[in-house]
Amino acid sequence: MHMKFCLSIILFTTLLAKAQNRVDCSKCSLELIDKTKLENEDLKALKLLKNEIYARKGYVFSNPEYADFFKKYSWYKPVNDNKSIVYSDIEIKNITILSQKINEISQFISTENNSKYKIISEEKTNEIFPKEKRKELGINFNIWKVYDYKDKAGQYYLVLTENKYKEPTGGNVFNNSVKALNFKIQGNGLIKTFETNDAKDKEEESVWFWTRYIYVEDFDNDGIIEPMIIYGTSGYNGYSDGRIKILLYYKGKKIGVRIQNGVLDDERNLKIDTDFYALPKKIQDKIVEQMELMVENNHSILPYGWQKKMAKKMTFIEE
């Protein structure tokens, strides 16, 4: 009996300690979050914390998971219009802190096993693209990744470069702009077959290549590889108010899907090039699959019913 009583006391004390140490956002409108207390929080807990800031302001969630979670709390008082919510400077800073931590963990758990054409090593990259060669080829930014691939038309290097403007902090990358260059090996030289570049907007924090979603594959089995290049941005709300661009190079033509994320319904939209719907179905399906994966991983917020609207070959989709 005495042993059971002691065990009960120990268990109660442990649970009490955990409850007392639990990070919440009850004071996130008045105090900055202590970053050291976030170290042991998992991705789900961090996302709940971030959304708790919204919930405490009365934000109405379109995501049923968050809507069901927060309606259990007496302090949650939904407003009539999300646009009427005004966030304090401290709340905005706390949203940024949580977004950065979420991004850091998301990047850490991301994998690059989605293509049989692997990224070459840094040592090999420097051997193929020494300083003088980079200047000659117009590679002005830092090389992030290089894919080495081969199809019936030849052998290629897909070079992803990023222009860093600030040293990484807490696992977060800060780039002004990105550029992808594709080179075909011809004799002892390299011939550029395509190039694409973009820069972050003034309201965005960074732009970078999302290697988790990039593919270098022959999707339609015609013997020619169609690189699928994907990059995105983050804003003060992290992924929630960033944008994403999906580019596919098919038979010499660049075909794009452009996504604008947004916390509010009227902020998000989706633009699809008309030529997308002329692509082989296998390629269309692969791009849609990646878009669904982005939503699942909380890297994108797409307009309601976007799949059905794409099935109708719509080129502009909004909430």
C-alpha cells in the first residue's frame, strides 16, 4: 500500500512538472517567447503554438484540425472577420520566432531521395566548376546543389545556385535570389540549355530551392529527362505567406505553376500556364502529387477545391 502511494505521488509530481513546463502562448501578446524552451518541442507542438497566437485573437480557422482543437478552450472567441484582427509587434515577432523554428525542423527532416539522379558531392562540384569556370559560365551565386543526369540526348548538369545575403541563424537560410542553370556536356565544354532566376519580394524574408520536391526524371518514358525545379519563399509568417514556383522544362519549353500562399482566404491563389494541360498526364499527375505533398507538409496553403478546378483546366484559381 505504501509503495503504491509513493508511486502515485511520483507519477503525479511528474505530470505536474510536465504541465508546468509546457510552453503555451497565453502571454505571447505581451512577452517574447524564450527560444530555449522550444528546443524540446516537436513540429506538431510548434505549429499549435503558432496557431494559438492566431486563436487568441479570435482567428477563424479554415483548417478543421485547428478549428476543432481551439474551440475546446473557453478563451477562444471567434471574430466575424479575420481581416479585422490586428497583431501587436510582439505577436508578430513571436509568430516569426515560431515560423523560423518550424522551418528549421522541416528542413532538417526533409529528404532528397526522390530521384535516382543523385546530387554530386561538394568535392566533385568544385572539381567540375572551379572558380574560373564559374565565371566563364555566368555562375555568380553560391552553388547549392548540382544534379548529374543523362538521357538519350546527352549528359547534363543541373546547377542550383542561391545568393545569400545573411548568415544562417537557427538553421534558417536567408537568400536574396536564386538561379538555376542547366548545362549539356559537349566535347570538353559545357553548353547552357536553359536558365531561370527569381528574387525575393520586399515583404519576403528569403527565397530558396526546395530540393525535397525537385525531380530529375523521365516521367513519360520517352527517353528525355524533364527537370522539375521547385523553389519558394518565406515571409513573416514563414511558409504561410510565402509563394512557390514549380517549373518544368519539356521539349524546350518552360511550363510553370505559381502558388501564392496566404493565411487569409483572399490572399491565396494558384496560376497555371495553359501549356500545363498539354503535358502528358503522367507529368501533370506528378506535379499535382507534389502540390498535395506540400499541403500535407504544411509548406503550402492552396485555395479550396483546387484539384477539381485543375481537373477543369482552369488557369487561375482563387479561394
